[in-house]
Amino acid sequence: MTQIIRGENEGIESALRRFKRQVSKAGIFYDMKKNRHFETPIEKRKRKALAKQRQRKRSYR
């Protein structure tokens, strides 16, 4: 869990900015987006196959 301690003279905006930065570094946003909805095994296979195809295309360039 990400936590920040607000300084004595620190504004809420800067503390919020620091919190968002720590959350993004920890990869929490990525996990939230990834787990947003349930994915059936067939959908997962299709998504992984498409990712492999995209990766192959990039490696040929």
C-alpha cells in the first residue's frame, strides 16, 4: 500500500501529486486497468496471441 506523510507547510496539491507519482511507480494503475473486468480463458488466449503477433511485427522492422 502506498502512503505519504504530508509535511508541515506542504499544500494538499503537492502532497496529492507526490501520492500519484508513487502510485504510478508502484504499478497500481496498471493492475487496476488489467483487472477491471473478468476475462474468459478464450479472451485471454486471443489477447495474448494478438500481443505475440504485434511483437513479431515489431521485431521484423
